[in-house]
Amino acid sequence: MIISEKKQSVTGGADAAVIFRAMLQAEDEISRDREHFYVLGLNVKNIAQYVELVSLGSLNASIVHPRETFRLAILKGVCAIILGHNHPSGETRPGREDIKLTGRLVKGGEILGIQVLDHVIIGQEAGYFSFRDNGLI
């Protein structure tokens, strides 16, 4: 499902966090208590082409597969993506599964020629965690 087609420049994790947080805030209060996994597709000038909700999970997990993660990126012909998801607990630090998934998606992007620029985790408050800013990508 495509959530938004707003076109705006994304220069890093902070910009992506604002977009992902806005998407999450558009959800009803009950749904916000579940993990949402988003993909933000970017063109060669880092202009957002779309934001897609790839997976809606449970309180502390969501099922994410490379096939769904890159499907719209391929169809739209974007050159890069930024991954994003929320932690309903409010803690923005990535868990072991977050790190493992990110590595798998980065490898998938390398095969497809679609760069994974970052993975951003948002919590309940204004804070976020950027894999790129913290040297994990």
C-alpha cells in the first residue's frame, strides 16, 4: 500500500524520521501501538518518490521480507531507499533482529542495484536512531 506520494528532499536520518513519524501519527491511536515497517523510495537527487507501509506487525515485531521491501522500489525505478520502523515501547535502540534484518536488506539492495541509505527507528517521543549515523550501515 502506498501511503504518500509527497515529494520532498531527504538529506539524512532526521528528515526520514520526520516523514516516518508523520505517517505513524496519521494512524489511529490503537494501531500506533503496533510495529509499522516503512520504505521511503528516493530518486537520484534524494527526492522522496513514495512512502510505503510494507508490514504492520504486533506490539514488538513485524514480518519483513526483501521481496516486499524492494517490490515498489523496482516498479517505481528508484535508486535508493530508506527503511524505517517504530518501536511502540519507545526505545529507539535496535535489537539483534533489527540489525540482522538490516544487513539482509542491504545485501538484497546490493544485488538489485538499489542502495539502502539508512534504517531509522522511531519511538514514542521525538527521538530516533539512525543506522547510518551510528555506523551500522
